[in-house]
Amino acid sequence: MTINEKIIIADDHPLFRQALAVMLRSRFSRAELLEAQTIPELEQLLLCNSADLLLLDLDIPGAQGFNTLINIRSQFPELAVVIISGIEDNDTINKAMYHGAAGFIPKSTPVAKMVEAISQVFAGNLWTPTGDYNSNVNDAIFDDKIDSLTPQQHKILLMFAEGLLNKQIAYDLELSESTIKSHASTIFLKLGVRNRTQAVIALNEMLTAKNAFGPTLVN
């Protein structure tokens, strides 16, 4: 697979880090790999490199649980962060996704599934082991979720509904394609869906339900 991206592996277990690097080099041959085993090392890499993907173990030295994820997402909003963890209970996964992770990969995940997960994230989708993170969108709640979108995110969602590709949206809005992917991931998180198809379906269902009771104004 020829993904020409920069990936940071942040994990303090040398053997796992090495195995992950071998897997990435074999499946994403053009990707540039960087490694960190502590939070200070990771912070230095993030400041000195424009990374596209961070594979993060929240238990590395210096980490402060989900605060680390929250801080990274706040400082580097265009960076996709995938949590790789030995803990894989639903509560941990949901919290990671709630706080802005683009994916959650348990360390017990087979290599083929890891490749699928990373590929999905590079494509702008979210990924969890079961694939059902907040997948049941309640119409009453969804209205509030739509309101939580920024004007830019709302515009991008409507462009998804028009069937435009990330590249086309980036051109129309004069943004980079990676910025569109980052906005897309945030939109999926806010709406509780996994990809643009589910986001558009949920949006259409909400608009259909509202139109059944009266006109709807979409800004």
C-alpha cells in the first residue's frame, strides 16, 4: 500500500514498538516512521514534525491518561490519533473516542485488522474493534449534535451530502485535504457515526423527520 504519510509510534515497550514498525513498513512502504517512548520525546517529535498519524499508548511514561489525548488533539487538531492499548474494555474505548481519538486498536488485534484500522483512519473514517461506537443515533439527540458543529463543519457535512470528495471540498473551501479529513473525523465524533455515509444518512433522516412536521431551515 503506497501511503506517503508520516507516522509517529508512541509506546514504551521496545518489542511491541519494533513489531509495529515492521508491520507498518511492510504494509505502508512509503510512510515515514518516527518513534517515541516517553511523553517528552513525543512532544519534541510533534513540535518538530508535521505528522499525519499518531499511534499512542496512553500508558507511556509521562502520560496523564485521557488528558494526554485531549491536549494533543487541542494542540494538533489536524493530527489523527489512534490509541493502541492493552486495555480493551468498552468504557475505555468509548472514552478514547469521546475525547477525540480517530480509532482504538487493542494490542491483541491481528495484523490484518491493524492494517485495516490504519487504512480506514487514513481514509478519514473512525475505527473501533466492534465498529459500533455510538452507531445508534437518536433523532432527538442528533439535532443537538448538529447544533454542536461549527459553521465550517456544518458546511463540510452538507458537501458530504452532495457527494463531493475530500479533494473537491478542499479545493472549494481553499483548505488542505488533510484539514478536511481532520474536520471529517471531528464531525463523525460529534455525530456519533463512523464515516461520511452514516453521517449523511443520519442527516437525511433528521431532515426528513423535521420536514414531516414543517419546513426546516439549514444555515
